[in-house]
Amino acid sequence: MNQPADNSESIPLYVKQPKVYPRETKGRFSRLRVIAAWVLLGMYYVLPWIEFQGKQIVLFDLVNRQFHFFGITLWPQDLFILSLLLAMAALSLFFFTALAGRLWCGYACPQTVWTEVFLWMEKVTEGKRNKRMKLDKGPWTKEKVARKSAKQFLWITFALWTGFTFVGFFVPIRDLGPRVLDFQLGGWETFWLFFYAFATYGNAGYLREQVCKYMCPYARFQSAMFDDNSLIISYDEQRGEPRGARKRTADHKALGLGDCIDCEACVQVCPTGIDIRDGLQIECIACASCIDICDEVMDKMGYPRGLIRYSTENAMEGKPTRILRPRIFIYVFALLALATLVGTILTGRDPMLIDVLRDRTALYRTVGAELENAYQLKLTNRMDQAVMIRVEAHGLPELRVVAPSRPVTVNAGQVVDLPLTLAVPLEQAEAGMHTITVISESEDGSIRSEEETRFFVPQDLRR
């Protein structure tokens, strides 16, 4: 039997992505991106070197389970504060996306910021867009080797410094530097330094827009976070079409043309290589480079600005637009409520934490004419200086602290575990489970913490 001819063409599972050569732009949005990059990179590279009250101003000390943040020390017991901060970050993302699309991606995303830096180093060593394209297509010459080598030197140096700084957020960076020079880093420190350096080098140097297009999940669910009243980068099709080339002095209306001269400058400046004139696309990171370059072209042609602009889908269709809508106000009120709650918690935290746990091995014991209950006491000093603490207990007649019998010194940031023994006279002991309060207080009375627990008196005590 004759087999039918297979006329289907083979489709490759992987197609190599062409390199995108973004063209340089100047304009108000480009200046905003540069300012944002300077601020964010400045915070990243400078903050670990700043000290406050003898401690690194931002340090996630995982070894000692302490998180130092602008003079505030957080402990594992404060994990719920981190949960509130993460909730604020999520709400901020919802708010900015609902208001103006992917603002985070265009101005604050680490991938965008570091890619801008790597592109700048590439421009310094290899030249502007056309020169870089010509250099890549040309043969390997001494000039090409020199320029490529200079670029790689800058990339690798910057990536290593980025990895070093990353580790410096978890290890005191002033101690980390000398150990790097003496090759005395620990195993995990070495791993994360080179891993973060390699990730920066690969993502910002080579993957670039592919991270935004294929790896970032935000592009996939952003459509559920904005609506027809969200500000997005839009091409005014009614004004721009039909597009076509023309002389600057020509009457394009008489030629039946729109304002778009089809110069494709908006495509050349796009860091992800898309054409904004095709409509909203998940690859668009809202960097607004196309707005800047299009406004520049409109100025040269003598046309009004705004052929590409921030607008809403409703506005582009001639429908009423409400940018400040209930959804926006809900996000704002929720953010303010969470910020107020976090501020209240941070300012009202007890400097000394006290935890009291009953000793389950023995509910009670009699010692002479007294009945004793045993506990485990944990004192956590959240302050930056040592403090002398005395322990008291109230809630039963003649209740006294047997141990610890003397004030206890708790050093700065220290957690002290010690046995706690409370006693009452037998003649004063009334059967039952009694609520008592254990108090830890500094000698000058400026610090005081309380914790409720139970004191057990058996029924057959006097038999």
C-alpha cells in the first residue's frame, strides 16, 4: 500500500533570538529612568557601608537571627512584621499597575536597572547603536578584540562587585572586604558572591529582554491587574494611520497620510524589540522610550506631540475615562492602613521580650513549708546595650521568686534561657490553677515586660 506523502514542514522547537540593539533616547521619561537607576543603585551599593549606632544600617544577620534596619533590630518573633511589609509590597504592585501599567518594570525592576548599566558600559566600549551592529557583523580585528575585551572587563568587574555587595547585606561588609582579599571566605559566602555575580552578568549582559519576555511571571498576570481606565503606553492609531514616509514640508493631510512617518524609531529604541504600533503586548515593559523618541520626531516634523503617549483604552476609543476610580482609592487606603499598623508596631515594641513556659516534667513540688512550681524563662534583649534585669511575680499571696535569686545581665541582642522557680507558703496555697504575672524589670525601672502564666496547687496538698 502506498503511503500518503507527508508535505508538512518541520518546525524547529527553538529559534535563536536576534540580538536587540536599543537606540539611545533623550527625553523626560529617559531622565526619570536615569534618576531612578541612580537612586536605586546608590541605595544598593552604598547602604551596606553606612553604620548607625555602631551597626550596619541594613544587615540581615541570619547567623544570629537578627535583622538590622535603620536602627531597628527585628527578631524571628517579629516575622509578622515582615509579612505586613510583603503585603504592602504586593499592594503597591497592584496599585501602580492599576494606575499606570508596568511602572515597576520600566523604572524600578532590578533586571531593567542593571540592564541599563550594562548597556551603558557596552555603549562606552563599543559605541552607539549603528557602530555596535557593524562591529558585531564585522570580522575579528584588533579593534574588535580590544573593544570586546574592555566590555567584558567592565561587565565582569561590575558583576563581581554586585555579588560582593549582595553578600554584604547578610555579612558585615566591612569585615567581608578584608576576608575577600585574603581568600578567607566561607563556603556559602563564596557560593552566593559568584552565583549573584554570574546571575547579574548573564541576565543583564546577555539574556536582557528575554528575561522580561519569557521568564518574568509579571507580564503574564498583569492583564488581570489593570482595566480600561489604567494608563498604558498607547499608539494613537486614528491619528497616526495610514502611516508613510513624506517630506517635512509636505502636506500629509493632502497626501492622505496620518502623523506616523513610519520611521520605526519607536522600534529601534525599544529594549524588548517590539513595535508599539501593533497595540499593547506582554513584552512591553513601559519604559516609555518610544514616547520620548516619537515626541522628538513629531517636533522635527512640526506635528503635535503625543502620537505615542500614556493613555487609557477608554480614552483611545473616545469613551469617558476615570483614572481616580474606587479601586485606586481602596489600594491607597489599604496601604495607608498597613503603613500605620507597621509604624505603630515598630514604635510600640517592648525592648525586652519575656517568655514563660511551664516545666511539664513536674507540675509542683513541696520544699519545706512551701509549694514550688518550675518554669523555663526566656529573656530577649532587643536593645543595643546590656541591661540588668530582676524578675518578680504577682498574683498569689506571698508569691516569691526562688530562682533566679539575683538580677540577670542580658547583653545587647542576647537571648537568655534560665530556670524560673516560684513558691508560695503551704498555708496560703488554695487548690486550683491560678493565673499569675511574671515581670522582668530593669533596675532603674525604665524597662518592664510582663507575661501571664499558671501556678498549680493540687487538691490533696494538706492530706
